[in-house]
Amino acid sequence: MAVATAVKARTRRSPAATVLLVLGAAYCLLPVLWVVIASTKSAGELFSTFTLTPSTHLFDNVAALSDYRGGLYWRWMANTALYAGVGALASAFVSAMAGFALARYAFPGKSVIFNLILAGVLVPGVILAVPQYLLLAKVGMTNTYWAVLLPSMISPYGIYLCRIFAAAAVPGEVLEAARMDGAGDWHAFARVALPMMRPGLVTVFLFQFVAIWNNFMLPYIMLGDDRLFPVTVGLSGLLNQGATQPAMYTSVITGALLSVLPLVALFLSLQRYWQVDLAAGAVKA
Amino acid sequence: MTTLPAVTPAAERSAVTTAADRPGRGRRRSGTPYAFLAPALVLFTAFLGAPVVYAGYLSLRRVKVSGLGLGRGSRVEQWAGLSNYTRVLTDSEFLPSVGRIALYGLIVVPLMLGGALLMALLIDAGRSRAGRFARTAIFLPYAVPAVIASLLWGFLYLPRISPISDVLNGAGLSAPNVFSSSWVLYAVANIAIWGGMGFNMIVLYTALRTIPGELSEAARIDGASDVQIALRIKIPVILPSLIMTFVFSLIATLQVFAEPMTLRPLANTISATWTPLMMVYRDAFIRNDIHAAAATSVVIAVATFALSFGFLKLVGSRAFRQED
Amino acid sequence: MRKAIGGALAASLLLLAAGCSGSDDDSGGTAGGGKVELTYWSWAPNMDKVVEGWNAGHPGIHVTVNKQDGGDPAVTKLLTAIKAGSGAPDVMQAEYQKIPTLVSADAIADIAADAGGLKAKFPDSAWNAVTLGSESVYGVPQDSGPMMFYYRADVFEKLSISPPATWDQYADAARKIHSANKKQYLGTFSANDPGWFAGLAQQAGASWWGVQGDSWTVTINDAATQKVAGYWGGLVQEGVIANTPMYTPDWNAALNDGTQVGWLSAVWAPGVLEGNAASTKGKWKVAALPQWDPAKPASGNWGGSATSVTTQSKHKKQAVEFITWLNTDPAALKALAGTANIYPAATEATSTALTAPPAFFAGQQDFYAIAAEAGKVTNPFTYGPNVNVAYSAYNDAFGKAAEAEQSAAFTAALGTMQTTTVSDMKTAGFKVAG
């Protein structure tokens, strides 16, 4: 790495590269820029002033959004943090244990289990939502936080990644040494393997965080009480109020902006952990 | 990081069970891996395995209505054999929706991965001060959920709002109606590309960083240009990563749903069966025919399996295999 | 098999949830002291405030409102809950056109024994919608949506057009307005709003479903609806009416900036206009729908719903007590009209709750008189058990037609709707005549 940096420091700057990169960045930032500007406009200005001219109504819009049904929007935000945060944390932990077992133990049924889990990667959430609902209804858990949290805790993809991370980051000798010292399996995992897998686990966490936050169908079907909604389902409801109600565009736009901000902050602060080497397993094989 | 709720007790219980299973501490460890796997397996069985099996079961059943279908007992559930499957496969909307996503995939996958590869190579080459900024900016859309991304683009597509049509109008050109039948596929594809490019770029960039700098340096001393280095050295080395991003993009293509669903109320040109998954949605929630929806789901799942594993077999990749 | 899977799942869930306390959600069931807890799904704004009036006066029956996203998502969730055998609320707002579907799925209960006596309090058309013409009663009518014509009086005045009394005059007005300003339209043909089109067909005398002995009839493709489809196809082909859907940001913008200067809508329109086009306040007026035959004035219905008791409710008697109060008590009607902003179906409401025009139409004193007249001349219309299928076919078929901008495509789309609807009913096993 050090050598590479040294080499690069000597390379010439290329204007063509800069132009391409800036174009790529502009394409990705355009809708973000739009939503930032649009959220400063009043309902009247939204459709009448030039698109990229900002206005001064951001605080009015935030206040109006906060006023909606007694601050329901903030409850949606808190719910989203709960679903995505707790769900992803639990998922990372479950995946870590499973990935560790698959990478560092030999046992009967291992390949069957691994292949089953891999097959799970391919099943779309939309297909699962209805049977999940019907099954959860049998135990009376629909329309509760659990209905969204529990299904969010399993991530076949997270297990797949954790297996790769465990295989790459936790040398067998270290585990053997820990066992020699009399550490139990649980101890070897929690105190030795887990810290070594940490960068990978952050990736799995972020990955599942986004997956839960993106999964619209599951909460949409599971929840009847809008106080339990995550922000995506809530905003979609504000937008589609049915024919007899006006759509609340300014609130939706402001809400969309505010909901994305924490996620962007989380991503930027954890950016250095993004090391998704999808093919690490393949390279090793 | 706060405490781990819900799962922690289960995990600790597993560990305790393991210790109890193992009289000669550290000797016989046969139960250990299963204990580590237990939470994952329970969750997997409950929320993936059982629903999938249940969907398969539902796809073989049907509801038979008699008479007016009002009043109690006018509906009975019965075995349907494969009739739901024949209905789905002969539905006049099914093949067009498959064709549509094939075309959609042909647009999205190359453009998204091409863009991601280009950006990753440009940033990796380190020829521009804009690299860091671009990396962050291009990754940003990944933080925006598909539903919200579609909403934002939905606004930007409307001629009255779009700054692009303002620019075109200013130049004396008329902006195309992106929701017309000839453009709508690109309009949806653009949202997927926008949302997916950054993530794939990071994956490819991570792979590029693992290439030793000496390799490119040696080639450069031999007089190779940046483009040649990229084509002859870097791309072949990260090929396995490219293959995996390709497979995951392929899966995402087959599952395209949120973008067209969100844009649908804005356009005349996106039908309820625009993609196969939308057809599942229509059957389950609009037609209230969960059995047909289950059959379509099974067809989509089987197709996804066949395509992704077929592709991996074709390129002879050993990703997804075990290394023991 | 079903049981086995359910059992296995239950076991694994219990295992998993063993370490967690119960959920903090307290929906359904009876709290201590014999107090009955009812849940109520509704999408009307401020319904929780209306229900506060009930809760304050009825300590024995407590109602909790769960706000829904709208008629379609609420029905989707209710039907899923019915399939699952649990999870449905006690009381449910149900659009009139969904009632046959809900009855057919055994989702809403027959409450004739407790609510049968309410017939006299509602207009026949509304009562018919909750009885499906039978002895059963599947809900208490809550609101109705008689259709009316809203127009920008300032634009009409400037071009010296008088509000159209017939559809021919409407077409002329549309031509005049569009030729005076190429950006302006008197309306749009919305392929996204089947309820709107059904209301216009209803005005023309269509009734898309019907019951004949023990079988259904489906007449979406009848002469009356053909006439309506052909009329709109002609206007779209001519280019004097827009062809883009309603309820999009673009449509809102058009209402705001005065490029859409008319709207064929229903009695609830002022709320939508106020929310979406606040800047045009004071410029709108309302009139009766244009007529096919001015000698026989008629109207249609767009929107409107009943309050039903679900089959899963364990407290049906108390639920009926509540919905009777909600939809007939003078104080409740006042709250429905004033707080929840809906047009109550109860006959009494016109004289007690709807005395002043809506704020957005403050200048038009006869607003509710026009609405009441429209309600009186609303044609009968029967909905079938698969309205969703027909409506979804409308979206797809008329979406294509609107895009093609060909009059012939509009009448052809009607044929597609008819075949799709009939074949869906036959596949499901319904008896369909013809």
C-alpha cells in the first residue's frame, strides 16, 4: 500500500479523468441537490418557481411535518432507527456466529446448510412478505414491532459475507492457541474471533441496515397501526392519500430529505469500513 | 455499540448448551458448530425456509367460489394441481413482462457496471484530485432507499419541474416526455443505475486496491498507458469481483419492483404487470388471488436460480463454492 | 401440512422470543374491568378526534383509531388478515365498491339484527350499497361522493363561456379554452382513476354488475359506458383535453398555475383543491355535472364509504353500537363534517351539519344545495365481487388508450375490461350469466 501511494504521488494529473469523475459525481448528486432545494420551498413555490432556486421555507416545512398528527413523523424515524439499527445489529451478530462456524469447523451437513443459506440470497423480499404474514399471524405477532424486527434479523447474504471474513481474518492457529490456553469455544469466538472480524462485521451491519431500510413490503404488509410504521411506509402513505385527500408534497419532500440525512451521516462516518470484496471467496478457491 | 437485544439470550443459551454437551472440555466438539449456527438456522427456517415452503404449498391450492360467492361457505380451498402454473405461464401479460425485464437488464447491467468500473478505475488511477469527492458522491445514492429514490426522480422527470427540460427548452429543443412508451423503460432503468452504481463501484474499487502497486508500475516502465494497464492488468485481476457484481445485478434485475411501482401513478405507460414481480403483487393484493401469486413467485425463484447458477457455471467461477 | 408448518414456526418463534418480554403493542382484546376495547381502521383525516367524542361519553367501550393509507391498502391488509385468521380490526372503513369483495371474502359481518332499523336514516342509494339489495346489512353508510363539476369562474368569464349544462357544451367549452391558450385544458382523462370513470358511466345510466337469480351479470361494455368512453376518446384524440393522470405532482402544478381550469369531481373536491392549489382560492365555482339529457338530470358517485364490522371482531354488538353513533348521532355527524372533512351519508346531515359552504368555496352559498341535488339524482349502480380486477384492467387498458390518443382505442379498452373481469370471475368459480 505504501509503495502504491508513493508511485501514485508521482503520477501526472489528468484533466480528462477529472471531467469524467465530476460528471459522475454530478449525476449522482443531482436528485440530492434537488431535494435539498425543494425542501426549502413552500407548497405554492414548489411548482411555480425555477427548480433550482432555493427559498426560505425549510423551517416552516419541518414544523408542518412535525405537526402532522402530533409528531408522528419523528416516531416513524425512531421506528426506522429501531428496525434498521437493532435488526442490523442482531443480524450481524447472528451472521458472525454462523459464518464463524461455517468457516472454522468441519461437521456433517455443513455443505447442505451453506448451500441452503446461499439459495436464500436469491429469494426476493416481495415474495416472502405474504407467507411471512400468514405464518406470523398464526402466532399472533402481526402488527407488532417483532413482526418487522424478527424477519429482519436473518440475512443469508450477511452469513455468506461473514463466512468469507471469518475465513480470511481469523487464522486457525490463533483459535488453536486460544483453545490450548483452555478457552472454551464460546470464549474463542467472542474474545478472539469477533474482534478480528470487526471491520467485516461493520460492513455486514451497514449492508443489512440498508436492506432493512429498503424493504418496503414487509412493514407495509405486517403493520396496521401507523404508529409502528418505518419512515418509508409512512411517507408513501402521505403521498398516496386516496382520491379524496390532497397529497402532502412539501411534507413528503422534506420528510424524504430528513430521513436520508442520518443514513448519509452514518455512511460517511463508517466509509472506511466499506470493503466489500464479493469475490474474496472465489479468489481463495 | 449498545447491548444486543433479542438474540443475545438465545446465543448465550446455545453456548451453555454446548458446554453441557461436552463432558471432556475441549475434547469432543461435535455439537459446537451447530450451537453457533442455531440462531441463524432458527431464524432462517422461520422466516425464509417456512415461507418458501408455504408459498410452494399455496401455489398448489386454489379457492373455489360457488354461485354468487356471497354468504358464508361459498368459498372452499382445494387442491389445484399445477393449474395455477399453467394459468401464470399462459397469462397474456406474463411473457411481455419477462421480455421487458430482459430488455431492462440489457440496459441496466452494462451501463451500471460499466459506469461503476470506469469510476473505480479512474479513482484507483489517482490521476485526479476529484477522486475522493467523486467516490463519496457516487456512493451517496446507496443511502437512499429505492422508494425514495424513485420519488425524487419521479419529480425530476416531470417536464414542469425538471431542470433538464428547462435547459433543453432554453436551447430551443423540446424535452422528450420520459413517461411515453418509448422512454419509460429508460426512465426506470436510470433510477436503478443511479442507485446501484455507487455500491458496485465500491466493490470494484476494493478489489482494485488489492492489486500490488508494483504490477502497474512495472507495466508503466515498460511504456504501457493507463488505459492499457487498466485493460491488460487491472480488469483481468478483478474479473472474479466483476463476475460477482454481475450475478448480483442480474438477480436485482429479475426482482425490479420498487421503482416501477412508485412511478406507476405518474404514468399511463407502466401497467400493473410491467415486471414479473409486479404481477405477483397484482395477483396477491389487487386480485386477491394468493395462489396465482405464489405460483408466479415460484416461477421467478426457479428462473433466478437457473440464471445465476447457470451463469456461474458458464464462466467456471468457483465463487459460491466451499473451499474445503 | 399447513398446521405442521405453523406449529414448527410457532415453536421456533417461542424459542427465539423466550428472552424477550412481550411486545408493547396493546391492540385488541378486553382490558380489565369488563371494558371493551375496539380497534377501528379508517383513513379519514382526524378520525381519532371524532372518536374522542365517543370515548368521552362511553367509558365501557373504548375505540382506538388506526389511521390507514387509503381505501386500497386498508382492504389489502384486511383481506390478508382474514386469510391469516387473525389481525383484523373490529371496525373498518370500507368504500362502497369494495363491499361485495369484502362480503365475498367473508371479511365483514352481517349486522342486520342490530343495525337493520337504520334504513330510514339514509338515502336509498347508500343503503342499497351496504345491503347489496339483500336482507343482510354489511355496514352503516358513512359518507357519499355525489359528482359535480368544478371550474375556474375567472377563466370562464374572460372567455364569456357559461358553465356547460350538457356534455356537448362541455366539449365546446374545452375547445374554446384550449384554442384561446394552447397550454390550458378544461380537464384531463385520467387512466389512473377508475372510480372517476365509473362515476361518469353511472351518470350515463350504466351499472357494471348485477345479480340475476343466482348468477352475476357483467355489463361494463354496455351502450351507456361505450358512449362515455367514446366521448372522452374523441376529446383526447382532438387534443382539447389532457391525457395525463390526476393526482400527480404535474396535475397539482397544473391546477396551481391555471393550466387545468376544470375538474369533474365530487363533493369532497374543495379539500383537495385547497391542499393542492391554495393559490387559486376564490376563483373556483361549482355546478351540477354536464348532462347527456338535460330533461332527465342525473349524477354519479365518486368515493364514499361505509363503516363495517369485521367477522373477526369478538365484540360485534358493541361495534355496531359505536358505528351507529358515529354515522347517525347529530354530534358525530357534525364532527364528521367539520373535523374529518367528509360529506356524511345520513339524510339528516344536510340540515344540521352542513349549513355553511366549505371554506375554499366561501363565496358559493348554494354549495351544499347543489351537492344535495346531485345526491338525489345519482343513478343506482351495483358493484361486483372483483371490482379490483376490473379497476386494475381499467388502469392498464385505458392507460394504453390515453397514450395512443385514439378514440377507437378507448372503446376497445372497454372490451378488454369486460373480458378480463368476466374471465377472472369464471376462473374463480363465480356463476356469470351470458
